[in-house]
Amino acid sequence: MVSLSDYLILSAIIFCIGLVGIFVNRTNIIILLMCVELILVAVNTNFIAFSYFLGNEAGQIFVFFILTVAAAEVAIGLAILTLLFRNKGTINVDVTNSLKG
Amino acid sequence: MTFDQILFYVFSFWFVASSLAMIFSRNAAKAVLFLILSFFSAASIWILLEAEFLAIILILVYVGAVMVLFLFVIKMLNIDKSTLRAKFTGYLPLGLIVAVIIIAEMTLVLGGNQFGLDVVSAPARHAADYSNITVLAMQLYTTYVYPFELAAVLLLLAIIAAITLVHRNDVSRKKQSISEQVSVQAKDRVRLVSITSPKKENK
């Protein structure tokens, strides 16, 4: 049988892959958004694994709401991205420094 | 090795491999396709965990809607690839070091001593007539009904926000222009037309 720790370590690995993706792809905002999605899926796998092994459905309900919020986030994020491309002509992160942060 | 474990390791292999391929692919469209593969693997793992409804939702909503939206934006924006390839590996060593340290720490914390089968035993599989959707719906429409409604409002908000953000201003929108209203002259709006009235017929 597959133990709970296998699932948790798998989602930890996926989480770290998403994190490295944010480190590595520092110029392309689209891939940054996709790395955030990957991190969210890793977290959701954690929730579902705990929900299954502890026999409590609340974890699955929480994943449902996380998926809802993530879908809304992607829709608004891509809208902002389109707006950025329309105004700047690029979606390179290094060019979008008009806030001087 | 049981059949469960074989399935788990196959799905995990594809999950990790496609995620790695996603973050190291230079082409954004290829990255989206690899992310779709990793979402499918994640959905398979969720089915192993008997969360069938969420697995189907992950495929339908994420692969069907969100990833297609990503592909749509990538194809629409026509991104210059040469600028995106610069500084690709500049932060790779630091990122790898951080990731390896995090994975090592998590493995120590989440290892078999704390969450193994002898600590948290695997529950018995449900019978064939068990319905995951019924269980979730019972919770969702009783205990979590207010969060459910709030989620609906949040989605409406996202629709309005996305449309408002990308809506162009010069589309024919009926809005008030005060300077035009003040400076308008009568001759701009009123046109006097002289009409010759028909003569009465003499009987």
C-alpha cells in the first residue's frame, strides 16, 4: 500500500519544482503564472491525501474552493498580462520596472 | 509491490518529469502542453486517493478552460522569443540549492517515521456504490453553503474584472461628454426644413 508520507513527499517535490521554475524563468510572466498553478496543485494534493487518510471530507471541500480561486486568479492575471502587452509591447519582467521597485 | 504502488509510481514519475520539462522548456506553448500532462498525472493520483469529483474537475476546468486560456493568450500575444531566452540559467544554481534543501527538509519531516503506514494506516477502499459526489454535495450544500455562495460571487467578480481590464475605451460606448454638451449650438442639432404645402384642389 502507498503510505501518506509518499503522497506528502511527492507534493513537496512538485512544490519545489514550481519554486525552481519561478527562480529560473524570471523573464516570462506566463511561465511564472504556470509555476504558481503547479504549486497550487501540489498543495491540493496534500489536502486530498490528508482527507483520504484521515477520513474527513473537509479537505476535499477546501480543494474545491482553492480551484475556484485559482481559476479566478488566472483569468485576472491573464487579463493584466494582455493589458501589459498592449501598453508596453512586451511581457518581459525586466522591462516592466516603471514602479522603480 | 502491489498494483496500487505501481500505479502511484508511474503517475508520480510522469508528474515530476512533465513538471521538470515544463519549467525548463524555452517555448511557452510547449510549457503549457507539459503542464497539461502534469495536471493529468495529478488527476490520476487524486483518483488513487478516491477524490474522483475533484480529479474530473481538475481535468475539465484546468485542462479544458484554464490551460486553453493560457494557450490562447500565448498565441495572441506573439511573444518575441529572443528576449525571453536571456538570463535563463542565471539563477539556476541558487534555485537548485534552495529546492534540494527544501526537499531534504520536507523528506525528514514527512518521512515514514511520522506519516508511514504504521502511524497513519491506509483506510479501507470504499464499496463500488460509494459516491464521492454525493458526499461532497452533502457537505457543500449544508455546512459550507455560505462559502459556496461566496465562491460564486468571487467568480462573478473575476468575470467583471477581466472584462473591465481588457475592454478598449474607443469601442462605441455611450458615455457623457460635458464639453460637447455645453458648447453645442442650436444649428448643430436643429435643422429647419421648408416644405411646400400642397395646394387645395378647387371644386
